[in-house]
Amino acid sequence: MDLAGASAIITGGGSGIGRASALAFAAAGATVLVADIVEADGNETAQLIEKDGGTAAFTRVDVTEPDDLARMLDEAERTFGGVDVLHNNAGIVCGEPLWPDTDPATLMRQVTINLASVVVGARLAVPYLRRRGGGAIVNTASMASVLPLTDEPAYSATKAGVLMFTRTCAGMEVRTESA
Ligand SMILES: NC(=O)c1ccc[n+]([C@@H]2O[C@H](COP(=O)([O-])OP(=O)(O)OC[C@H]3O[C@@H](n4cnc5c(N)ncnc54)[C@H](O)[C@@H]3O)[C@@H](O)[C@H]2O)c1
């Protein structure tokens, strides 16, 4: 896919892999909407891109909120003329205390961030990609999707879910004409 002039959204773009992805998309000529729950980090990624001569904006998003995901897609379309790429990248580990003593609320949040937001984000992106005649959805999984991470079994489960969701979608033909 030629990324020159493309419009990309990166969730969890404020740090780590998401920031690296945002910088790489920008270096390839895409405009980038950096989406993250941590405002300072997301803004910093957007500033790094602009400093390198790229075009970027930041939007604060909690990927567990479908309304935030919808607003994020609208914002990319309004600011950059459309959506060609959605990189569903935001993800967390629960950390200490490790399984089976993990806080139940943290586990619920992990499942929602790591898996539900990927499924819902992809679903919400479809009409945006259709309006551009196609595009790409990239989901960050992990080696933990195929190798059990015994300290964080829910992490492995969510990443296995991301892997199977991605494989399944990749095998489906998505019609680009309006339904
Ligand atoms: N670091 C690794 O070794 C590794 C290996 C394989 C896969 N991964 C996956 O790569 C992805 C990025 O991981 P990373 O290591 O760069 O982590 P990171 O913690 O550096 O980055 C994650 C980003 O997601 C953001 N985020 C967290 N919750 C969010 C929410 N609810 N809404 C919006 N943004 C949110 C954080 O603020 C952060 O900027 C994750 O999906 C992770 O599971 C990481």
C-alpha cells in the first residue's frame, strides 16, 4: 500500500510500539492521527512528527469507549479528509500482582482494551474505509497469542483473540460499495 498522502490513525500512539508506528507512517508520507488516553504522550508523538516535517494531530481517546472510537474516526476524516489505515495498537498488561491474584477490575479492563476495542474499532472503521474504496486495519497482537504467558493468561487469551479476529477478517471479502 502506498502511504504517501494516506490518512492513518494509531491507537496507543503515545508511546512504545504505537509511537514507533506513528513515526513510521509519517515517514512514509501518511498524515497521522495519534490517539491515546495519555494526553501529554500523544501530543509529544504528534509534535515529533511535525518536527520531522510530517503532518499529525492528537486526539484523546479511551479505546474502551465506543463513542470515543467513533469520534476518533470522525476527527481523522474531518481533519485529514478520510481514513485509509486504522492501527489498533493500544494494549496493556495487568502487571503485579500476577495471576491468579490479579485485580478483577484490571482484568476486565485488559480484556476490553486488548480485544473488544480491536473488534469494535474495526467494525466502526468499515464505512470510513468504504468511502475511500478500501484501506487497511492493522492490529497489534503478540507472541503471547501463540505462546502461553503463564503470569498473564488473560493477556495471552486477548492476543490469541486478536490474532484469530485478524485472520478471520483477512479471509473475508469486504464489499467497498455502500450496502
Ligand atoms: N512491549 C512488548 O514487548 C510487546 C510485545 C508484543 C506485543 N505488544 C503489544 O504492543 C502494543 C503496544 O505495547 P507497548 O509495549 O508499546 O506498550 P506501551 O505501554 O508503551 O504503549 C501502550 C499505549 O497505549 C495507551 N493506552 C493504554 N490504554 C489505553 C486506552 N484505554 N485508550 C487509549 N490508549 C490507551 C497507553 O497510554 C500507551 O501510550 C500493545 O497492544 C501490546 O500488548 C507489546
